[in-house]
Amino acid sequence: MTKPSTKPEPNTEDPFLWLEDRTSQQSLDWVHGQNEITIGELQGDPSYQTSFQTALDLMTAEDNIAVGAALNGDVYNFWQDKTNALGLWRRATVASYKTEKPDWETIIDFDQLAAKEGIKWVFSGASRLYPDFNLSLLSMSPDGGDASEMREFDIATKSFVEGGFRAPASKSGFCWLDEDTVIVSAAFEETDKTESGYPRVIRLWKRGTRLEDATLIFEAQKEDLAVGAGVEFDGGKRHVFLARTLDFFASHSFLHLPSGENRCIPLPDDVTNTALFKDQMVFGVRTPWTAPDGTACQPDGLYSFDFAQWIETGALGAIETLFAPAHRVSIAGLARTQDRLFINLMDNVRGKVVVCERNQDGWSLKPVALPENGNVGISHAEHFGSSVSFSFTDFLTPSSIIWSDDNGETLATVKSQPARFDASPLISEQFEARSRDGTMIPYFVVRRRDQKGPVPTLLYGYGGFEVPLLPGYAGVRGRLWLEKGNAYVQACIRGGGEFGPAWHQAALKGNRQNGFDDFAAVAQDVVERGIATAASLGIQGGSNGGLLTGVSLTQNPDLFGAVIIEVPLLDMLRYTELPPGASWMAEYGDPSKPEDAKWLSAYSPYQHVAAGHAYPPVLLTTSTADDRVHPGHARKMAARLQAAGHANTLFFEETEGGHGGRGDRRPQAAQAAMKYVFLQRALGAKA
């Protein structure tokens, strides 16, 4: 049972508001000064250089698995190594891909492009034109952020199309309707954007015309999260789908008909896990929903209706149950080949895949014969073919790719990553901790099998947006942490998606404290089991997980010996003022509403920094170019901690790369090394 957390009265004054100006000289001078201190402290440590080189070697190793997706007989892959820092978009035939050394054909070399144009382009993906998939709408970020430039690219000639489609960097989306028409989810001008800064309007853009003259076909409200568009093929039928996303967990979907009508698909707002397969629209729900025919649809189940009949008649018709809910089983995702539908499941945070067929008698399901007791994912499913591949890993097993050319019937392991650390002395275990309200919270522990007493331990958590934390092999963590006799803990707290929508909703908005209590309960359970002491227990989390570790610092500083807060949200009373913060109100609430502001102010870490408390050492990281979580959060928190006398606060801001640290691996390796140096210094771990 967790003890009551420490919650000092919130301090609503904001003397560091000026740090929200992302690129002002005053802000950047402060950032450079902080970076100089942190680099001197952590990169100056005798163990840093070896740790950096180890991390870089692992991140850029030639024998890392090249994960790819098959299309028209080729496997496409994006690849980075020491020579190709910004990466190669490349392809190999399926037969060649399965060999130990595939014969890769480079489609575009981003390091060469960067050298030619003077911009460090970061590959953001490509929309391919059906049916030969040669023409592509290539998206590239100039700084690693979410905003990307789009250019039309010809794979056959390996060149940008002269006079082709091209749009400046923005958070817009692009997909092909046909060879001469692009569907644009536009976020260029302020009138095009939602309050969150995402696309608000959808236009049809004809070849040879100006982007600003594209025809409007759909628009949402300014306060909505975003709009989006996609073209789906089901057999020989092409469907154009438009979506008005109200918030992260609610949307209205429309079918754009040849007549120009946008017909709303009559499903509940919180529909999830949708797929179109053999004239059946498959869907799940986040909350219970009774369909017009009386069918009770439950979360963690899958259902379907006759989509072709709905198009013809406008009537939803009978709802079929494809997959019935089961205890602690949740749906991780759907993927389809031409003839089969695959369901990726999580059973008590362990992966499984079920394959479905559709005939005149309805649905039939059977399990795919994949390894058990690990994290199983669907790497790719060939929409216009029969190939499908799966990934398998756990904390101690290197990742592998299991391939099938016949819809999952025949399986063969075609890629296996070599071991990156010695796992033979280690064991992976699953325990549960009792949270303050009595809920049992599962967590994983990786440690030495012969551990005799408490050791330096890293506890990682996330707990938001219905995103699950699953077992996964990490060579850098293995080499820089586990091999040195330290332990790693991964907490499956509420707010995440480990057990479906209900697990997420239990820590939503005003219930957020449940997730923070869960994390504290896991920390205490780890100490009670003798795995760590409070002084030897470090915590780490990024983005929403950075909010988690920020709250943990201010509410329970006595439970931890070190705190890493990465690309975080921390000022929850102003998060909607820092784009695109308004997009997360469905998760956290709206600070402009008194009721929501009450629960947000109760935990918002920035307002709860206290001068009189002894805080453990803190490392905050962010990125100047992060256009998803504003760097002002981390900046202001570091400044306030230091002003309150917490001299053991370090801050580091990467000057390029976005929220996920995309792009060159060298800055990523440097940050990884600095974090492990920070932990070993704070927790007494071996260098």
C-alpha cells in the first residue's frame, strides 16, 4: 500500500515564462549555458567516452535487423549506420531480403541529399501510388520535428519529379487519389489549422495547379484535433475515407462518395481498431455500445458489419461478433493481407496473433504458431499480396523477424539480431504491486539470477494515451546497465494500454493520480522485495512519461535516488498554450475550466517545486526542434528547481532532432551515454 504522497501547495507565479520563447537569444543563451554545465559534468566523466562509443556502435551496427515491408515483390527499408547517419531508403527483392546479406538497391541517400541542399533532411515516410507503387509523395523533415516538406519522387528514376507535386514544411498530410490528384489534409495557413496546429481542412489538389487553389471537400471545427484522409482498397474496390478527429479518443469517420457526398459512418465516436476486409468493416469500441440491431459491443472485443450493404442501402444492418472480450486480453492492432485479417493481442502483457478468414458462413479464427511468453508484433502485412511478417522479442531475447509468404500458414525466421549483451546470468520476472486503491499493478524485473541484496535499479514508466509498455530487448541498456550487475524494472501502470481502454480510462483526466500512485506502489514494492533501496532506485520516463517522473519527483522525492525527465510535459496549467498542447485535452483536461484546473493544479510538477524538500539528483532533457512537446516545459522546470536551491539539477537540450530524437544517431548515442553516466553517479552503480 502506498503512503500518502507529499503535495506542497502549488506556486502559481511564473518567473520563467520567458523560457517558453523557443528561439529567443535570451532563451538560447540560457540553454547553451546549461548544456555547457551538463556536458562538462557528464561527458567529463571518465566512463563517458566508452559508454558513448558502445551506444553508437550498437545503434549503427551493420548487423542490426533491417525491418521492412513487402510490396510488389520487393522489401522496402529505411537504414542508418555509421556511414549513413541520416539514412538510406532502399529496397531488395523478397528472395534477397531473406538471405544473410541482401542485395540492397538505394532509392534515396539522405546524407547525399543533405550535402547537396545544405539541409539535414530526416525521412518521414512516403505515400505510394497504386497499382505500380512507383510514384511517391515523399515527406522529409528539415529539423527532425513533425513538420515535413513533401515532394513527388519517382522510384524508377530515383529522382524528384520535375514540376511535380511539392509542398512546404508543415504538419499537413498527403495521399494519392490517382496519378493526377493528391488528397491534402492541409495545415499551411492559420485558417487551415486547428487550435492544436494540425490540419483542419481537406482538399483535392490537381496536377499542374497551385496548392492554394486546391478544391475544398471537407472541413472540421477549429477546436477539433485534426482531420485526416486515406484511400483504402478492398479487393477491386477503392474507398476514400475522411476523418474528423474530435480528440485523441473520439472521431467521426466519413466515406467520400463519387457524387461528392461525405457520408458519416454510423459508429460511436470512440471507435477503435478499424479495418476494411472483404466488404466487412471491422471495429472495436472504447466504451460499451449497443448497436441498432441490439448487439452489445464491449471494449476489448471486435465486431463487424456489411460495409457494401451499408453503402448501397444506408442501413447499418446486423452486427457480427468477430472476437469476444476476455479477461486481461486486449487488442494491440489489426493488419490485413489480400486474403487474411490478423489480430495482434496482448494476453497479460504477452503477445499473440490470431488469423481470421471470411467466407459465406462468417468469421473463422485460429492462432498463428508464433513463439510464446514474449512481445509478438506484426511487422508488415502485404495488403495486395499474401506475405506477412512478425517480430518476436523479450527483455533477454534479441529481436527476430518471422516471415510467411502464405498468409501465416508457413513460418520461417529470416532475421535474428545477434546478442548485444551476456544474458546468461539474468532472469526476467513479472510481479504485481498493490496501488493505493487496491488495484494490482503488474511490472517486469530484469536482474541477475543470483542477486543477493539491493542493487542500483532503473524503473521506467509511461502510463498514458492507451499506449502499452511491452517487453523488449535493448542492447544499449543491456551493455551499459544490466551487464554491470544493475536491475531494470518496467511498470505497467494505469493510463497505458496494457489491458485495453478501461486500464487507460482509470487514469484519465481527474483520475490521473491513480497512475502516479501506481508508479509509487511499484517503486515501494521493488524496495520491499529487496531488489533496490530508495537510494539505489532511479526512475526514467519521456513525454507523458516525463510528466510521470516529474510528478514522482515532487510528490515522492524520498522514494528515489535519481530522476530522469525526458521531453516532458510539466506545466499542466499552461500546457494548452504551448502548441500542440491543446490536442491532449481529452487525456488531461482543460486548464481553462475551473473543475479541470483543480485536478491539474493538484499534481502539475512545475507548480509544486518546493525549496524546503530534499530532492534526488535530476536530469531533464529536451530538444529545441521538438514541435510535439514544447521545450519550455523542461526549461522552466530546470530553472525553477535550480532557483529553489536544488543544485543537483542538470539540464540538456539537443539543438536538432524532434520529439523522438530522429535523425543522426550520434546525438542519440551521446544522450544515452550521458543518462547512464548520470545514473551510475547518482545511484552508486559501476562505471
